[in-house]
Amino acid sequence: MKTLSFLLIIVLLNLAVAVLCADKYSRYDFPPGFVFGSATSAYQVEGAASEDGRTPSIWDTFAHCGYANGATGDVAVDQYHKYKEDVKLMAEMGLDAYRFSISWSRLIPNGRGLLNPKGVQYYNNLINELVSHGIQPHVTLNNADLPQALEDEYGGWINRRIVKDFTAYADVCFREFGDRVSYWITVNEPNVFAIGGYDQGVVPPRHCSSPFGVNCTRGDSSSEPYIVVHNILLAHASASRLYKRKYQEKQNGFIGISIYTFGVVSSTNSTEDAMAAQRMNDFYIGWIANPLVFGDYPDIMKKLVGTRIPAFSNHESELVKGSFDYFGVIHYTTCYIQDDPGSLALKQRDFNIDVAAKIMNMGDIFLDSEFPIYPWGLQGVLEYVKQMYGNPPVYIVENGQRIRRNSTLEDTSRVEYLHAYIGSVLDAVRNGSDTRGYFSWSFLDVLEILDGYRSSFGFYYVDLDDPDLKRQPKLSSYWYSHFLKGGSVSPDKVIELKTNFSALSHGHFFH
Ligand SMILES: *[C@@H]1O[C@H](CO)[C@@H](O)[C@H](O)[C@H]1NC(C)=O
Ligand SMILES: *[C@@H]1O[C@H](CO)[C@@H](O)[C@H](O)[C@H]1NC(C)=O
Ligand SMILES: *[C@@H]1O[C@H](CO)[C@@H](O)[C@H](O)[C@H]1NC(C)=O
Ligand SMILES: *[C@@H]1O[C@H](CO)[C@@H](O)[C@H](O)[C@H]1NC(C)=O
Ligand SMILES: CC(=O)N[C@H]1CO[C@H](CO)[C@@H](O)[C@@H]1O
């Protein structure tokens, strides 16, 4: 395993200097059936937060305490009422698929037990609207919005009891919607959810402990992130087993989990930094992927984290191993890694210290600046997943460029980003990666977890001061539509689109 890891590092280093080949391409260069879509999640778009029987999630609580830069999802972009309008825009744009998530506390307000008929009806309406426009629904069951009722009752994800409640919730979703939904992600990016929510305390449910994180009132940064991921993996495996036993044969669908990934590059050619880069992959990707593929955490994690990371029993290991049909890959940016051995001597440790690797360009990653365009980073991730995990089917479930929300409708940097990154996916596919779909984040400007409405990733701008919350297309929506409809894309095409865009009065482009 060590030698293998080392060889992979060499591969990654080589990738870092590889030239991007796919500069001019069209969707017909991708294998037939390759799906292009766009994504959002429930709390970020729905609004109607206390309407029709929905109860708060941990994200509502977080936002109402002011932690999302003072913004909340009470109204968001009101997709709950505007889903027909949004699906129409998706159809006009030419999306093959729309990825959204279900609000657990809208469907089952107490977290378990009675269904909310209005909640069932909303998701039926949305799914039917998508299907009738020829758009595949891809559904995430949980995206950082656990019902607050379960958090209050027993601590939510830190308690093993969550496995049973999550499985019952998933059962409801498969039963009610599985005749029309073929792609399921159980839990969104458990790795960064656990680090953000239980180590640094910057996302719901804001657990952390001194000296880590900021001002949390409860938590244990040294152990809770590992416990939470363990419980998420067990909940995922349990829901996945249920799906495979009870539904898959008649519904013909697929189930997976999504993993937040960084492109990882060693900042020098030293063996120490290369090993640190490998640890970064083991801690971020391996934490989730190794149990799913091999039935256990990476050796290096067990060694460095010790008893703070729960051990799988034989039974659990068997349950988790193989409990997926595909990986959802989430990718935005690439980090340069330096070895940080001193940290391991510290008495108190958390995830960031355990990994013993410094991210050299961290400043850029979580603030509201634009991401640098390093498409080879995504190509490297896809190559890594292919080589390390036996080339499983992959859907890129999130990728996109962030800009200041209200800076401009002419979002050239998003167009350049998407052009480069979709090209890198093509390069990876051409080199054998079994990647089968790509979802840009996000379909429209949404509530972002850390900075509320300050930054945006959307194809559509939504003016929050406009009582109608009118959707206004950005340059990137024209670019993606052109691509989705089979047009070839190249840097020249961007210039042409930009010229056309500037000449347009808004809203008449799609005809
Ligand atoms: C933490 O709490 C202290 C004292 O209430 C406050 O001054 C500080 O601004 C808080 N820090 C953050 C990042 O919220
Ligand atoms: C690593 O070594 C290669 C080949 O000697 C060199 O081209 C490259 O610049 C080095 N990279 C770094 C980050 O030092
Ligand atoms: C292409 O795939 C081969 C076989 O897996 C691998 O050795 C090679 O490094 C890959 N090339 C790139 C550019 O990823
Ligand atoms: C830009 O506008 C011209 C003139 O209407 C049209 O021929 C061309 O197809 C447009 N380009 C794109 C990429 O839509
Ligand atoms: C507050 C603000 O700047 N609003 C602007 C956001 O962008 C739209 C579209 O460019 C403008 O119409 C708003 O005035």
C-alpha cells in the first residue's frame, strides 16, 4: 500500500504540469448518455421555511443565529412557489438533469413518524414537472439540514440512533418518489460537513471545543468529526442496503454518496511534501471512500488519529463495503500542500492537526473570492479515484465558480472556469475515467452556507429586493445552453457570446 501511494504521488505531480488538451469541444465528444445538469439544495433555494407544516432544520437555526452573514433561507429564492418557472428555465436552457435535495423536516416534521402530506405533494410536483420536461431528477437526501427536532432530542449525527431514523426517512423517499427518481445521493459531502460542523464550528450544527473553532457552546473537536462521519457512513450503508433489497430491482435506480474533494499538489518535489499531499487525499477522500470500497479507514488515518476514530466492527465493515453504485464528486479548487510534522507533537489535536499538512493557498478557498482556474486539479481527482478505487462510476455533482453576488451579469470568469473544467472532465474520460455526468453548482444564485447572499455561483441572478424575485440570466447561462444544445465551445466562442450578450435586451436569447 505504501509503494502504491508513493507511485500515485508521482502521477499527481505529473498531472500538475500536464497541458489541458480539450480546449475546443462539444458535448458530442462525451460518451453517449453522459448527463449534463445543474444543482441546488433544499434550504438554499426553497424558502417557505415555516409554510405548509415544515419545521426548522439545524441550518435554519444556524442562519437565524446570524451565522450565515445575517442571511436566512426563510424566503431564499422561493423555489417552493416558483418551481414551475424554474423548471421552464431549465428546459429552455437544455439541462438533461437537475440535482436538488429533499428537506427532511418538510417531509417528516418531527424527524421520524408522521409524514407531512404537503411535503410529499411538493416533491411530487417538482419531480413531475421535471420529468414532464424531460429532465432527470437527481436527489440528495440530506444536505446539512437535519431536522432540529432530532438534534434536540438526541444530538443528531453524533448519536448512533440517527442510523435508524435516517433509514426510515430514506425509505419514505424511495417509496414515494423512487418510481421517477433513479439517482440518489444519501448524504452530501460528509467530510466537510463534519469538519465544518463539528471541528471548526463554522457550519450547522456549530459544534467545536477550545482551542479549536470559534465560540461554540458545545462539542469536542478532537473526536466528534470522526464519530459523525462514522455514523453517516453507517446511515448511508443502511439506507443503501434497504434500497438494494427493497427497491432497486423494480425501480432500476442507483445510489451513492458525495465527497468533497480538493485537487492536491505537493508544493515541492520533496518526499515529505509528497507524502503530506497523499495524507491530504487519505484524510479527505479516503475517509469516506476507503470504507465504501475496502471496508475500513485508511491505515494512515487510524495510525495518526488513534482511538479518536471509531473502529468498524466486522459486521459494520461488511455493511459499508460496497454500499454504493457511484461516487458523487464535489470539486471547486486545488490546494498546494506542505508537510507540517511539528503539529503531530501537540497534545490537543483535531482534524486539521491530524492530517499534518499545511494548505499553502488556504486564503483563497473559503472566502468570497473567485477560484483560480486549475482544471488539471479536477482531472487529477478523477484520475486518483479511477486508480485508487478501481474506477467506480462517478458523477461530478458540484463544480463551479464563485463571484461576488451582485457584481455583474457578464460573468466571464464563470464561463472561463466552466469551459476549462468541463474540458478537464473530457480529458479524464478520454483517459478511461468512468465519469458519467457533470452538474454545475448552481442553477441560480442561492443562499450559501458561510456567506449568505454575498457570493454567488448561479447561472441566474435573483434580485432579492425585487418582490417577484425575477430570475435574470447571466452570460454563463447562455454559454452553458449553447453547449448543452450541441454547440462547440472554444475561447473564440466566449468572445462571440459576450458580444451577443452585450447587444441583448435580457430574456430573448433562448428563442
Ligand atoms: C467570540 O465571542 C467573543 C465574546 O463574546 C466575541 O468578542 C467575538 O467576536 C466572537 N468571535 C467570533 C468569531 O464570533
Ligand atoms: C519538480 O521537479 C521537476 C523536474 O525536476 C521540475 O521541473 C519542477 O519544477 C519541480 N517542481 C517543484 C514544485 O519544485
Ligand atoms: C491515464 O491513465 C493511465 C492508466 O491509468 C495512467 O497511467 C496515466 O497517468 C493517465 N494519464 C493522465 C494524464 O492522467
Ligand atoms: C451571435 O449572434 C449572431 C448574429 O445573430 C449569430 O449568428 C450567432 O450564432 C450568435 N452566436 C452564438 C454563440 O449564439
Ligand atoms: C443592490 C444592487 O446593486 N442591485 C443591483 C444588482 O444587480 C442588478 C442587475 O445588474 C441590478 O438591477 C440591481 O440594481
